[in-house]
Amino acid sequence: MKANESFTKLVNLLGAATSMNVAAASLDEGNVKVAFNKWKNLTHRKGKQNKDWLGLSESLDQAGRFPDEEE
């Protein structure tokens, strides 16, 4: 059960990362409308991928941070 939940969360985080990449690529190509729609989907509190984006952002923010070990 936990493995399925973790895998689902991972897939959702990867989906959010893909949407971010599509937004960036669209902006590079000059397609502002597609870029804005993808970004809004990620960042607006009612966006379809908002929770996944927040999870991805939090994960990236925590990358490389390890709790101090107590001796």
C-alpha cells in the first residue's frame, strides 16, 4: 500500500516537473499563452497540479539537506 502511494506521488511530482519544462520550452518558442497556462496550472492554488508542484518545490528545496546527527 505504501509503495503504491509513494510511486503515485513520484509520478505526480514528475508530471509537475514535465509541465514546468513544457512551460519553459513554450516560452523559449515565444508561445506565451501555453507557457502561462502551464505555469498557472502549477502555481495557482486551484491549479490541477498545484499540490504536486508544491511537493516538488519542497523536495527540491530540501535536496542535499541532512539532519545533524546527534552524538
